[in-house]
Amino acid sequence: MEKLDFRKLLKPLLNPPTGEFVSVEVPQMQFVKVDGASDPNTAPAYRSAVEWLYGVSYAMKFAAKAALGKDYVVPPLEGLWWADDPRSFVTREKDQWRWTMMIMVPDFVTRDIFENAVAKTGGKRGQPPQSLRLEPHGEGLSLQTLHVGSYDDEGPVLARLHGEVMPNKGLAFNGPHHEIYLSDPRKTDAAKLKTILRQPVKVRT
């Protein structure tokens, strides 16, 4: 049985250059999501969200393999981040942040498979987060780059995006800041973490 690897199948979206922002068109895809707020380093809800996302994602993967004969590598964790003042991402004032953490789900995974996966995960973790859901998400035109290093070193990169790159291209914000975590922070030195930084944009009017 072939195992689908979306990091390879979606390479144009998941392989941006380092140090340069490039344009991509991000299509609508299916995700399992959980919402939350406050500092991800200290908020218990953040840890719970990530644990539930991985639990449900792996339960769906094994169910799809058994029921549909389709196997795949669970895609990387992603996060949508926003705040009343976008400068809080540059200054790293994390208590002001709100977030939606999510993992992409192949289109062939049905809602029944998702609901059964939630029930199975609940047998181990109890009551699921109230915002846990399966839904489509698309962003259209976006700018993105690959950041190598600590998450807290993203500030200058985002400052350049917001203060130089977007104004010079005549672009405005068109959705939350988006990060895709290509490295496991539990196993990777902070200086070597690889994170895609993506910003949905639109032509300024």
C-alpha cells in the first residue's frame, strides 16, 4: 500500500526559500482544528489542543487505512495566529495572542471517520475541547518564507514582512498569520527549528 506524504505532494506550499518571501496560491484544504488564546508556552489549553489534534489525526489515519485502504503520513502541525495589534507578534507579547492550531486532513477522510476518531481519542483523554472540529480552510494569495531558528527569533522577520515587503508590493493583511512547524521542538535544537511563516495578503485598495 502506497503511503501518501503531503510534504512531498504539496512541495510548492511546503518548501519556501530561507530569507526571502515568495508568493503562493493556497487552495482550500480540510483541517482538524482547535481554538484558544494566550501564551502557548504557559496556557494549559494549548497543550491540550495539540494533544487532541495529534490523537484524533492518528486515529483518523489508522481508520482510513483499515476502512479505505489508504495510508498517509500525518501532516505537520500548523497554527493560525492573530491579535488586536499585529505588532504583538514582532514584540512577542504572547499573552495578547489568539490562535487556531490545526493539522491537515486528506479529502478522503470522511466526517464519520473524524467523529469516530474523536470518540476513540476521548476514551483516553476525556472530554474534547469545545472548539474541536473538522472544516475546510483556504487562504488564496499569500507570502511565505522558511524561518530557521527559535520561534522567538521570528520577530525581525515579521517586522520586515509587515514594514517593508508588504508595503513595497502594495499588499495588505487578508487573514491571520500562519505558521507550519516542520520540526519537532521536543527533538530539535531551537537554533535548527524549521518553520514556514505565511501571511495571506490582498492588493491594498
